[in-house]
Amino acid sequence: MPIHNEPSELAGQTVTVNFHEDGTTKALEYRIEDWWDRVGGGPWGDANGNPAAMQYGIRAGFASLPWDDEVLYGKIGHFGYLVHRSEVLA
């Protein structure tokens, strides 16, 4: 069940994110589809077996990202990724 009742204000936009991975931070272009819970049907932590959610969980732990559901789904290149709202540059 989705947590966010409304689409993200960033849905459909391409933004720059501070993508935290492997102990580094990279500024990357990210095409946002919507909040993860609206795309995936529930919290990212409940998306058992979903590669993007599993990768995000590992990244979130190592990068000390907030452990909440302010998580967006979008693409970097051709691949889908979850990013925390705090990683989106204003």
C-alpha cells in the first residue's frame, strides 16, 4: 500500500543527485518517475527480491541515509535506482 497519496513534485523531471556509492559521492543526472512506494506498491524495505531496493538498502546503510520512505524511483542511464529525497540537489 502506497505511503504517499500524491505524486512527487519532482515526478517526470530530470534532476541532479548526489549519488552516494562505494565511499564516494557522484553528481549524476536522474530521471524521476515518482515516489518508490507509488511505483512499487509499498515501502522500499518490503520490496523483497527487488534489485533496486536491495541495492538502495546497501547504499543507504553505508552512506548513512535516513531510514525512512522519502525514497524516489527513477533512472540513471537505462537502469532503475532508488534515491533518497535528501540526495536530490536543490
